[in-house]
Amino acid sequence: MPRIMILLTALLPTVLLVTCAAQAEAQVETPEPTTAREYYLRGMKREKAAQFQEAIADYKKAGELAPDDFDVHFTLSSLYANVKDYPAAIDALAKSLKARPKDYSALFNAGLYHEYLHNFDQAIAFYTQASSEDANFAHTGDSIEEARAHAFHYRGRIYQWHKKDNAKAVADFTEALRLDPDIRMVRYRRAVAYHDLREYKKAHADFAAARQLDPDYSNLLNAWAWQLATCPDSQYRDGPLALQLAKKTNDLNMLAAAYAELGEFGNAVAFQKQALQRLEDASPSDNQPLTKWQQEQKEQMQARLATYESKRPYRDE
């Protein structure tokens, strides 16, 4: 035992020397970058280490030294977006597009960041350029068809969600599906647009096709359950299927509508009252009024409740 201890003690100074040397080497500062490439590479290391402001400073310096370098400005834009500084991200993308006009990725991202800022007209303009056949698709990982379909999809979302223009939304979703029949979410969104346009047959077909792709997507199940329970056209009402879908999501409003379509008005009234109570529980404090959206929802629920209490199913007319 004493001999082993002596050996270990003898090795200890060597170990300490190696450790100290490694620490000293690690503490030596690397020379300050002098070229755009060096600033860019240091920025990448800093970004990887989550030193975002330091990385931004390096990318900006690299951009000053190499104003025509697409990658520098595009990487800077992505980092700005990562820290949710979308105006700065858009400015960086503008410099990217000067270096590489019509680049699909820069155009699409500019559309996306404008959308985040609720600059919907600008977002539409950039998505339109990204969807164009003459965009530069050389640096996207997708096929040209997939990339263009993505741009049509996102432009269609803006028309549907923010412009309330379902006809234009349907046109964009249809083009997206022509280019990429397997693109996700588009059939569901087109079904909702068709429903709002009262083209129930087309909506029904899209709902069914969308469910094949996403059988458990709750928004899809609720939207289809609503049409199945409340459609003015009896061809596209199906109480049992509406109830089956509503039970999967346990949406109280959909359950109420489905039970009403089946003539089970006691259940319809009970679930609609529960939905109203849940809305009240989620509302602001007693001293604050309901938000505009909450007030609209409350009025619609109360109207449906009155319909169910009079033993009539609700019709979405």
C-alpha cells in the first residue's frame, strides 16, 4: 500500500502541470478578426454558444466588410428573427436580396417576418415573389414545386385569416396542392374556406381527404363536426359522425351541436351551458368587461342555447 501511494504522489505534479498548461492555453485570447470571413466564423461560434448579441455584432461587422456577401446578411437575419427582432431581420434580408436578387429563401422569410409584424400587404408581396416561377430556387433544400407550394400556402393563409378573402385563399390552396399534393394542412384549410364560401360539397370532400392525412388533428375534427351537425344542406349533415368527431376532441360547442342534430336536446342544452360557463370562467376579472371576441362568442353561444332549449337543431346559415 505505501508503494502505491508513493507512485500516485509522484505522478501528481505531472498531472498538475498538464492541467495548468491546458488552462493557460484556453485563457489565451484569439486575435481580433480582421476579415469578413473571420468575423463571420467567430459570429457562428458565438451564436452556437448562445452569445447572441456578440454574434450579431460580428455578423454586422462581416457585412460591413463584405456588403455583397449573401450568406453573411442572411445568417444575420436568421439570428435577428431568433431573438424576435423582426424589423432588423427584414433589413438584413433586404441586403441579402441586393446580393442575390430573387432568392427564394430570402423572399419567403421576408414574407414570414412581415406576417409576424402584421404587415400583411408586404407579406403577400414577398410570398408572391417567392411563389413566382422566376424566383431563384438554387439554395433551397426543397424541390422547386415544393418551395412554390409553400409560398402559395402561406399567402393563402393570410387571405383566409387576415383578409377574410376565402375565394383568394381557395385559389392559393388549390395551386399549392397542384404543385405538391402531399403538402400538409392545406386540404384542411381549403375545406374551411370552402365551408365559409358555402360550397359544402367541396368542403366535405376536403374534410374527408384531410382526415386521411391527419386523423387526430383536433381543429380539423371540430371544423368537420360543425359542418356535419349544422350544415344548411342536409346532404352534408351526419349527426352520428359529428358526435363521433366531437367526442374525440371533447369540444363542448361541437358536442352540443351534434347532440342537437341527433335530437338529444337535453344533452345539447347541458353541453352548451357548460361551454358558456367555461367562457365566463376564462373571462377577465369581475371589474373588467369581456374582450370583443369573448363577447361575440358569448352572444353566439346564447343564441344556440336558445335554439336547443326550443328543441331545434342549429343551422349555420
